[in-house]
Amino acid sequence: MTRTQAKQALPDLEAMESFGRTIAAKLMPGDVVSLEGNLGAGKTTLARSIIKGCGYEAEVPSPTFTIIECYDPPATRLPLVHADFYRLETPQEAQEIGLDDYRDGAALIAEWPEKAGGFAHEGGCLSIRLEFADEGRLAIVDYGADWLGRSL
């Protein structure tokens, strides 16, 4: 599978929000935005920025305890599933909660994707690893084949 990698400096919250809006503008049903990084790296902040960039105007809760939060039109321009897999013990638990059903026709924003078995093998996966860099963050972006024409 063809993949391309790029780096994006995110020196402050404004840059993180702008990056999220850019991703949101190119997001399509069936896509996965896979967010990796240590605790506090900004995964939830970036996920919230993507959801807001898709038109959602209300508060965006973290799905740490619910595991999955769904957003549907007309509140968003496309169906979104925001999942935080941190609390999963095994990837099979993602299937047990019906992840495939939630994903049907929607874009998935996945925090802690490795806990659900990962999504990097999917062509529609935009993998983003957030790392601490100086006072801000660095996003290491790995474009799945379906994202190659939609570079950020």
C-alpha cells in the first residue's frame, strides 16, 4: 500500500485548531483519523478541532468513559464517530461494542487506535502521531492511499 509521511509543527492551540479544521475540510465517510501520542499530547484537542471543523457547535465531550460519541448531520456535514479506545483491554472489545456498525457510512476519529487493533492498514486512514516539541506539538502525519490526493 502506498503511503506518504509529512510533519506539521503545531506551536500553539491556534495552530492545532487550524490543523483540525484543515483535516475536517477534507474528511469523507469511510475515512479514519488515527490519533496516537502520549497522555496529554493533544489527541482529544485535535479530535475536538476536527469535529468543530465539521460544523459541530456544541461542547465536544471526551469519550474516555463512553468510548464512542457520535455526531450526525445536520449538526455536522457528515456522520462522525469519535472513539477513545484507551480503556479497552483487547482489540476484540472494539468489535463487541459494535464499532463496525458505528463506522458504517461515517468517518472515524480514533484515539488510542492500537488498543482497537489499529487502522493504518486501511487506505482511508490518516495516521497522526502527536509528539511534544518545545512549547507546542509536532504532528507526524502518515497518509493512507486514499488521502494522497488530499494532502494537508
